[in-house]
Amino acid sequence: MYDEQIIELFFERSEQAIKELDGKYGKVFHALSFKILNNRLDSEECVNDAYLGTWNTIPPSKPNPLLAFVCKIVRNISLKRYEQNIAAKRNSFYDIAMEELENCLSSPSVEDKITESELTEIIESFLDSLSKENRVIFLRRYWFSDTYADIAKQIGLTEKNISVRLTRIRKELRDYLSEREVL
């Protein structure tokens, strides 16, 4: 079923919309949530909450693309659950991926100098400057929290190559932020 047809089912308030959405993209949503939370039950609950959030948002929204729209909802809900789980000292792939980015983004001056929206624009501009393959590698690692092995398998490179590329991309990001006087 096409995304437009699924959206129409949401507009008709048909419960079939959730079934079709889950059938088409459920594995993507569950994998995204699991990589952040590293817990199947929490992931399942977050995906179900995301379906409810999608139900409550469509209508009036008519998202395009649907996958990205719902992934953002899943990711936001999973990150909120992640913050709750931090108190319980749980660990996940997300922790590891975010630690890698700490050197690029953690600086007391970052928060003082720019707003979150300005930083978002700068990072989006940086991502636009990357090759398509490097942008995919960066987003798979830091948005979807994929492991090096997962990315290597998807891209068709070795884990070592992915590791080296991510190291170089992080250095480029740090230089990019420094040039714009963010760091």
C-alpha cells in the first residue's frame, strides 16, 4: 500500500491505518527504538505510543514522507524513555554513538553562543556538504544508532573503513563548527 493510501486511512479514522503502517514500516520503527533503548519491551511500548501519536496528529497533518514523519515520533518518544532509563543506569548503542560526538558538540561555549535552532541549521548545512555516502554513514550512526557492523553491511564496506570515515567526519564537523565560531 502506498503512503498516500495509508494517510487517507488515517483521515478516514480507520484502524486499518495503524495495521498498514505497522505492516509496511514496523520493523524500521522497532529497530530504531531498540537501538536507542536496548530493550525490546520498552521499544515495543515506544512504537505503540508513536502509533497513537501518529493517530492523533493525522489529521490535520498530511506528512510527506510518512516514514520520516513517524520515525521522528518514534525517535522522540524513545529518547524520552531513554532519559527515564538513564536514572536506572541502563546502557544502549545510543550511549556509545553519542559519546563519539561529545568532542564535537560538548563545549560550555556552544550553549552560550547559539540557540538549538541555529545549531540545527549549522549541522544541516554541514550534512549537505558531505558526499551522499558519508551523509548516510553519519546519519545511520548518529540518528539511527546503527553499529559499525550494521553500517558496513548496508554500505558494503568494512567495519574498519566505517570507523575511519566516521572519525574523519567527526573531525570535519569539529572544524566546521570551529570555522563558524560555534566551538
